[in-house]
Amino acid sequence: MLRLSGLSVALVLVLVPGPAEGLKEGECEVCVTFLGKFYQSLQDDNVKFTSADIENALIKSCKDAKGKENRFCYYIGATSDAATKMVNEVSKPLSYHVPVEKICEKLKKKDSQICELRYDKQLDLTTVDLKKLKVKDLKKILEEWGESCKGCAEKSDFIRKIVELMPKYAPAAAKARTDL
């Protein structure tokens, strides 16, 4: 008969891995999407899959990131103003072609904020009633287009600016709308 002491049982529980906790559907949305696009760009550009080359490419890629993707870059330390530096937690596994889902899973254990990032829901500009949107949402549309509304004080000013710029940034929506 085999007898185990309390210490032996504790040691067995620590050493024997439990069930793997993978990512749930839709979890780590920004991480998985951004790293997926980044990995694809590395392959398309024939970048050498060394940790240093990937890290340099990631930092370069993060300079152009906006919105939630920029926030993700900040969390992993790939922006100049970041407080932490976990870029190697991304570059090293990518150099071994580890799936981005596994990398995000590991990042989640280091910093749970990374997997809390979600993309904002996209508005369908062909059907949305601009008058029913909040000013905050109207500003967000302009921000996504890289525009601002200088001197706008009223909601109608923001709507006018969006309608004015819609043919440039959302031509299909501008053609489909009949109220413009």
C-alpha cells in the first residue's frame, strides 16, 4: 500500500498540470486580431523570423497603430510611452511560429487588461440616423477618419461635418443615403 504525506500530495498537485485554459470565443479580440495581421505582414515582407527582427518590426508597426490596437501596443511595451516592456513575450514565440492565440493566452496571464480590449462596434453609415447619435459617437466617426471639427459647438455642426466628409471616407454610404 502506497502512503503519501501531505507534502507529497501538495507536490503532486503542483507538478501535474490541470486542464488547459484556452481562450474563450471572442476573448482577447484585439490581441488576436492585431498579432494575426502582424504575423501575416511578417510573412508577406519576408522578414527573418529572429526575435530581434520581429521586435523591431513590432515596434515599427505599433507606431502606426491607432485606437484599441495602440492601447494593446502600450500594454506590451511597444510604444515609447509604455511603462512596462513585454515585447519579448510576443517576439520570441512568434520567432518559433507559435499561434497568436497561444501568445495572447500567455499575455493574459501576465496582464489581464490585454484581453479586456475590445473593438468598438462599427456603425453602418448607410442606414444610421446621425441625428439620433450622441455627440461622443459623432466625434468618434470623425476621429476614425483622422478628422476633427474645429469650431463645432452644436450637434448639428458635427453632423454637417460628417455629411460633408462622407463622400471622401465612406463613398458607398454617401451614395446609398437619400437624406443627404
